[in-house]
Amino acid sequence: MAGVYVHIPFCASRCSYCDFFSTLRLDDAGRDYVEAVVAEARMMAAELRGEQVTTLYLGGGTPSQLPVALLSRLVEGLREAIDMSAVEEFTIEANPDDVSPDWCKALTALGVNRVSMGVQSFEDVILKAIGRRHTAAQAVEAVARLRDAGISNLSLDLIFGLPGQTIASWTDSVNSAIALHPSHLSAYGLTYEEGTRLWRQRERGEVVEVPEEQCLEMYRILVNLLREAGYEHYEISNFALPGYHSRHNSSYWNDTPYLGLGAAAHSYDGKVRRWNPHDLQQYISKTLAGEPIGEIEELTLGERFDERVMLGLRTARGVDGGHLRDDFGAEAWRHFTREAARHIEAGNLRVTEDGRYVLTNDGIMLSDSIIRDLMWGE
Ligand code: SF4
């Protein structure tokens, strides 16, 4: 089993908080970029070592900015380069204001069966302040259009801790999302990344950061409201109705290999990590010339241990103690059990009957520091 991720690094405008790799140059670079991704898919197909590709994910940037003709060429080129006949989940990320009836129709024709939409908030004043192009009403309309076109597997993204957000307004946003009954919901706490417009606004005192305790309260509200509405909290930031866990994202958390294509995309095969340059022109010219791109790093035993612990503990399934012991040896296991014992005693971690270590509800709130304690390879 394997997943394929394609990074589409184009956006119509820049959101104030975002530090993802993307540019505003779709008009002049879009066509070459798509051909470069197809060329990279041909070059890298062998890296999949015969593993069946079961998920395809077009992320960004803003994949919904790609004109339909380029999107079709991309999907057709990927299918020629890589056997996609076993793909069960084909996701595309979208911004609500791009979701036109024609675009929805094109998605179904291309076999897309899941859309992940960046809604972020249902408060127009906040959306405007952080540079989003859509309104809450457009998000609601986009959901209806996708469903009308037959795409019912929908994921919505929300952000908590946005400047100006209150406990009451966040609660309203979560309830508005639930009212749309998406099959999946992801929610992330806002981070102030150096170099972003939001970072500079905070430096100048133009925005005030929501206090950490209030962010934790927002997260608690999120978890409770979604649980009450029947969503499974299967990863720290991810919730799904039964049967609708994101298969593609789950492959990141359970060590399934994935191939990343496009500028700034990452790949991982269980031992080796590869990442492409954050440089559009370099990516296009080198890839179209058939030159290998991307830097490669073989993870040490310690780094693989840390990766396994961090990704496993983020999920509701936790991390398998027996596998840690067998795969990483006595020293790593001694460190892990010693540190884990403190957190078990404090009620933040528990061990299941089949030997998996899982964060408790209290532990989820402290996940960063607990995971740091359990790491061994740093
Ligand atoms: S649309 Fe997404 S990728 Fe583009 S700037 Fe906004 S948050 Fe970043």
C-alpha cells in the first residue's frame, strides 16, 4: 500500500498566517508546472517498488485554482506514469470560492471522490482579517454544490486561536461546521510563523494573540461538540464520522510509504526521506530536463523511533509497545518505558490490553510535552 501526494503551489492571494510554499504565479507557470509534475511522476514511479497506490491527494497551495484543463492533464499524466487502478480515495483540497458547478462536474469526471475544504472560520470579519478570499456563506454554498455533483465525502478545515476569536464565536463556528454534516473535520491551533504577515502584525502590536489557556478551552469545546455529534476523534487534529477516517493522512501516521511530487513535496519510504526544492523555477527546469531533484536523508534509528512515537501518539490507536521493543532495541525501550511510567502515573497516558500506549483525554492537552519526553533519538 502506498499514497501519492502532489503539491500544487499556487494561490490567488496570500493568507496572513500561512507559511506553506506557494506562489501567485499560476498564469505564467501553471502549464510548465503540471508537465514537470508528470515528468517527475514518470521518473519516481519506480520508488514505489511495486506497492499498490491506494490514495491520491492533491494539496497546496490551492489545487482548486488550477484551471480544469490543467487539472485534467495532471490527472491523466499521473495515471499514465503510475498505476492508479487501486486508488480508493482521491482527494483534492479546495478553497470555497473556487467551487463552481462546472468545477464540481469536472471533479466527478476525473474520479475525485473526496474534497477537503479550507473553511477556517464561519465569521466573515475574521476571514477578512486573515486574508481569506471567501465568506461563510460561500463555504455553505460550496458544500451544497459538491453534494449536488455527487461528492459527499467532504472534509472541512477550521482554525482556532485566531485573533479576535472568542470562546463564543469559536463555539458558533464549530456548530456551523457540524450543521453541514461533513464526513471529516480537521482543526488546528493557529501558530505565528516567522516571516508571515500575521507575525509582523503581532510584532507591531496590530493583533493580539489569544492566550494559551483560552486556546486549550477552544480545543476542549471542539473535542466535546464533535464527540457529541458522533465524530470519532482519531488523531489529535482530526475527526471523522465512522468509516470516514482520511486514508491518505492515516498513511502518514502509520508508516505507510508515500511519494510526494511537486515543488516542496516530501516523500518517505519507512527509512529514507526525500524533499523537493522550495523553488518553483528550479523544480520546473530540472524536472523537465530529466535531472534528479530533491535531497535525500536516511533516518537514523533514533530518528525513526521518534517519528514512530510522535506520529503514533497523535492517533487514537496510539503506538504499539511490542513493535517499539522489537524494532528499536533494549536501550530505546528502557528509555520509553521509564518516561512513559511517569505519564501513566499522572493519568496522561494509558496502556491498552494489547500493549498499545495511548494518550488519555487529559494527555491530549499536553501532547507536545509528553511526546518530547518519550523521544529517544533527538
Ligand atoms: S490558500 Fe492555503 S496555501 Fe494559499 S496562502 Fe492561504 S492558507 Fe496558504
